Amino acid sequence: MDRDRLLKLFFELVQIYSPTGKEGGVADYITTYISGLSNVSIMIDDAGESFGGECGNLIVTFSVNNDAHAPLALLSHMDTAQPCHGIIPKIDDDGRIYSQSDTVLGADDKAGVAMMLLLLSEVEKRPQDFGNIEFVFTVGEEKNLLGSKALDISRLRAKYGLVLDSNGPIGSMITSAPYAVNLKLKLKGRPAHAGIEPEKGISALTIAAKGVLKAPLGRLSPITTSNFGRIAGGHATNIVMEEVEIEGEARSLEKAELDRTVGEIKASFRDAADQMGGVAHIQVEESFPGYQISEDTPLVKLMSRVISDHGLAPSCRSSGGGSDASILNSRGIPCLNLGVAFHNPHSKDEYIMLEDISILYDILRDVIQII
Ligand SMILES: [Zn+2]
């Protein structure tokens, strides 16, 4: 494979500023790249409009198709976590790629984008050897998967999908990911002058505190977690707090266990509010759907075989997080999220090894020929 080309593409991509909602520069880069290829068409949807972004998801397909193969979608996302302005990529003698500036590297997920662009060139050279591959570049992944949520799945022919966006090692596949909900609680008490007649007040903060102490929080089981991560309320030190808002989340690999946990959290706050004479308003919204894919699925078997052929150990794993794979799975396209071996993603210590993405590229090139 052409490592220098992969590295060049990656370096150029990470230098394009593209936080969530500002993926236009990357979309232009991809569009320009594709304009140099033949028999390729590009469709841009209006997913960006759903969250005020600059552009939509890009779906790139070939007009020359080989119907002997199952249609497959490859996905990566164009947005990067912050801070991502002025990324200066460097590679050291060991092939470790990092950002010299005070930013993330953006390997999550520009490594996936770079691999897909190089694969596009490979397919263009001899389309008859490859399956019907749909290359999908999404927006808004880092903002609760908003891009893939707005993706019109009916535009895809894919029977399977591979998402290039897990921080696991090369050879790992995310075969199960959690169901997740966001929790918004508004706890209402009654205000009173804290120095003159505190007896007349009901402290919303005390309701919240009692609820938090009783609610199941943290690591609840090997497959279930919950957390409150934001709190806001109160006006002045001399007023018994009238209202407090707390926001949190719960996740589980099992939908039933998630529902039970959410029920217990709600009951904890309702009990606390009842006890104090206050009110608890509780809003629960799906954050993203979960999925479980059997290790017997043909796609998992095929991936495992090709990974082994490249001298690596295939592994099926569960994730604590969502990805574009969560959305495709929920819409009926079985989809794996593959380990791209990002190290310390979403931090200024992020790095990736050229060796790792080169091997993954080779694995993908083989998989899309076989499927
Ligand atoms: Zn990512």
C-alpha cells in the first residue's frame, strides 16, 4: 500500500478546521478529491440543517457496480472534538503521529476519512474487483450523532456497514453498544428569606441532595452506568433555593436494565420531593439506541477471517459509548464499529501510529473485495 499517500491525506485532513457544525472545509476537500476520479457520484444530504451545521452528510458511490457482491457502507465522520484549531501534525521516527500544537490530533475521525479516500482511489482503478461500496462521510457525530440520525437511510443500498471510529486496537470490533438516555430534572421547592423565616421555605437543593443520595449512580453493573454531570440553581445566599436543575444520563447494554435504572432514579427524586413537600419534573430523552450483533453474523466472521489473515487477533467487544454504528443498527443495517487504535482521543495527548492505520487500510481493502 501507499503509506506516504495515506499519511499525506491524513495530514491535509487534520489541518482543516472542522469542529461539529463546521465540516464544510472537509466536505470541500472530499468533493475536490472525488472530482479527480471517474465513475464516481456524490450526494450531499441536508442533515446539517437539523442542527445548524454548514453542510450535510456525503454519500459517495460508483456507477460501475459488481452485483456479485453484497452492498456495504463504509462510514467515518468529518467533525472533530475541540480544541481543533490550528492542528500541526508531526510524525516521529517510530511512526507516532501527534499534534505539535495545543490541540487534539483529530485522528478521531480523520484517520477513517483518510483511509476511505485512499480506498476510493483503489476501487476506481479496478471497480470490477470490488463490491458495491457506499462511502458515507457524516457530520455532527461528536454532537450526539446528529448527522447520522438525520441520514436518510433509504438512500443507501447497503446490507451491512463498517464504521471506522472506535478507539480499540486494530482487529477489534464493537459488536455491542449501549442504549443511552439523557435525564433532565427540575426540582421545585419554595423560596423564603433564609435569615428571617427559613421555616417557610422548601429547599430545592435539599430535594436534589436527597434524591441523588438515594438514586442508583455510577457503575451499577458490568453493563449499566448512570451519572449526573450538571447542576444549576439558586439566586442569592439569603433565599431558600426555590428551584434547581440537574442533568444526567444512564446507559446500559440491555434496554430492560436501562428502563429499570431510569425508573429507580425517577422514584428516588419523586420520593425526595414528596417527603419535602416539593415537586420533581423529570424528562427522559433517548440519547442513542444500543445494539448487539451476534458473533455468528457473516460480517463478523468475514472480518475475523481477514483480520487473522493479516496476523492480528480479531476480538469482539462491547463499548460504553455510541457511534454512527448505533444509528445504522437501529435502522436495520447491521453495522460494526471497528477499532482504529486512536490513543487518548478527545485530548491534547491524542496520537495514532502510522503502522496501525496502514494495517487497517489493508484489511479494509481486502474485506471490500471479498464481501
Ligand atoms: Zn469519533
